[in-house]
Amino acid sequence: MLAVRALRAHAKEAASAGIVAAAVAASIARALPVRQDGVIQGAGEPMRSRVVVDSTAPPVERLTTAAQALFGQGHTDAPWDGWVWLEGARLKAEADQDAVRVVAARIPHGIAVAVYNTSTAPADLRIAARLGPARYTVDRLVFEPAEVSAPDRLPNVERLQSVLIEAVGMAEKPGRLPPGAGAVYRFVNQASVASEAYRRAMRSISQVSGAAASQRRKLTTALRECPWLLTQVQTLLKEKDPEPALKALHRALLTVRHAMALCTNAAGLGRMGKSRAAAISGDLADLEAALTECSVASLNLVPSAREQVDPDYPHGRSKVVVAVHNAGALTVRAVRLWATGTSGRVVEPGDAAVFDALGPGQAASATFRVMGPAEDASESGSGTGAAASEAIVGHLAYFRASAPAHLRFVCQ
């Protein structure tokens, strides 16, 4: 069930780039045979293209929607709907090949870059984004040719290695797209996300009044270190050495969890209205998630969860593989991997797989059985349908700086 293997960080992402459209290839392979190196036969040699985006330049005029810019007039639906909004301030973006169309836009706390391969050959891409100083999480959504005109399910989403920009500079990510396929790359400054979540939480706490005023004071006291810690995080995440930032991040995680416990207890004891407590808890959960994303990015951990139909399992069962690759330079202790199901789906075993340590370049994985309805997974054979993806959640937990981190991510 468990496997730990050593992998080289750079090779991991390079290999990932070669299979950026794994789900796409499955649908195209019937017509186009594929060699062992992943190059599609009969579609010509791969076309190389460099895509350059400048987020530091003034926005450019937006004449069409993102879908129309990529796919042509008449297209209103977009495969990325519900995952990212590409109608924000349009950024200057260019590809050195006419067959590669590109649209880039500002999103909250970052940018998104959409690319579409209109040629009959695979496209080997190099996405080069000029960004301001920060540490960014990066993920990529890949969509098949059929999803361009009829987006009826959530395409594959893959997490990539984080990028550190110490001063204004370029962040580069590779990727290969089959003919007629596309992808959206999303770069997010999670420290900025955390700061906004903290402000929302404090606004919610400030609205607690009357008999519950004492609970407002307790919550405010529990979070009194957060402004200073978040300021430290914003600064320290821009440095190459992740240790100082991790100490501030995990200290902040402890204060947030303390406040969450106080909020839960106040609601349970009737000292605060349940609706108000739920609103505060939601904001605090968003803050915890953003801080955890910052920690994962600092350590350069790359988690994944994939659901697959297994012919050895009876009908209605599948398996999910939860994994994490340590692409960073620090050893991570007390690593746990597990999965949970919703919508009537049960994951077995219910316990987490535990790894004492995950060193640089190593990966850990655990396989779980999934029971319950998975019609999309059964029909597609890959478990990438929206119903299957949304029903299973992968979990990664670990300790750093004497404090735990817990990341939740959607299974594909």
C-alpha cells in the first residue's frame, strides 16, 4: 500500500511536463498511436513555443472574452469556469508561434495564463511569467479538445512546484499540449491570500457585541500576534532560506487554531450565536488554509490525489492514490497521507499512512479503496469526472517548527 521513492526535483517536474495532458492523450490515442516517449505519431514533430507574460506592465485593452480570444468568436463557455476567472485586467501576453494562442489576466492575488494549441502537432511550451517578488503556488488545469465546445466536467488540475521570485523576475514552467488541447497556469501569492483572510476574520470578530462581547475580546487576544507574524511571512517568504518563514508560518497556524477552538467552544456553550460563530470559523478556516499553502510552498511539497478504476475491485469500487513529492531542500517530519469521501462514498482504510520523514527528492504515496457511486469514473476509466473528483478529498499533514500543518486538496 505504501511506497517511498527518491526522485530528483527537477526531473520530476520535467517528466510532469511531458504528460501535461495525460487525460487528453487517452481520448486521442485511439486515432493517433503514441510512442514510448509520449510524442504523438502522425501529428508531426513537436512544435516548440515560448509564451511570455508580463504582469508588471500596464494592462492592455480587452476586446473579447478569454474564451473568444482562444477559441474564436461564438464561444461563450470556457473549460476553466468554476476554477479561475479570466476576465480580469488583461495582461500583455505573446507566443512566438502563431499556432499557440494565449490570454493572460490578473486574478485575486496573482495571475492566470491560458494557452491553446491550434496546430495539428503537439506543442512543447515554456510559460515565462514576469512577476513581482513573492513565493507563488502554481497549478495547472488541462482541458481536452472536446471540452472547448462542450465543457461538461471539470478538467484535470495538477499542482506544480512553487516558484520564488526574490525581485521582479521571470518564473518559467514547461508543458506539452496535444493538438487541439489547452491549459491554464495559475500563479498565486498565498501570503497575500492569508492577509486578506485575516482582515475578513477580524471584521467578523469586531461585529460580535452585546452579551458575547467577552468572546470578542478572547478571540482578539488569541490573534494578537497575527499582524506581526503575517508581516514577517510576507517578508521572509521572499528569501531563499525557508526556515525563518516556516517558523513564523507555523506560529501563526497555532494562534489561528487556538482562535478556532475558542469560537467552537463559545458556540457550543451558547456564549455566541451559531451563525456568527460559523461566519468567524469560516474566515479562520480560510486563513488556516492560506497559511498552510504558504508552508507547503516554502517546503516545495507537491501533493496529488488520483482516483482510478481498478479491474480487481468489484463494480462500484475504485482506488485513490494520495502522494506527495518533496521537491525542496528540507526534510519534513511526521508526514501523513489519507483520503476522505463525501456524497455517500466511503474510503478504506480510514487511517492515515504515516511516514517518519520525507527527505529532499523523495516521494511518498498511499493507496486507498473507494466504495460508493462513481459513475463518471466507471464510464471514463480514469476517475477524472466532476462527480468523482469532488467526492474525494486528499489530505497531507506534517509537523514543522513544533506545529502541525494540514492541507486538503481535491482528488482528480
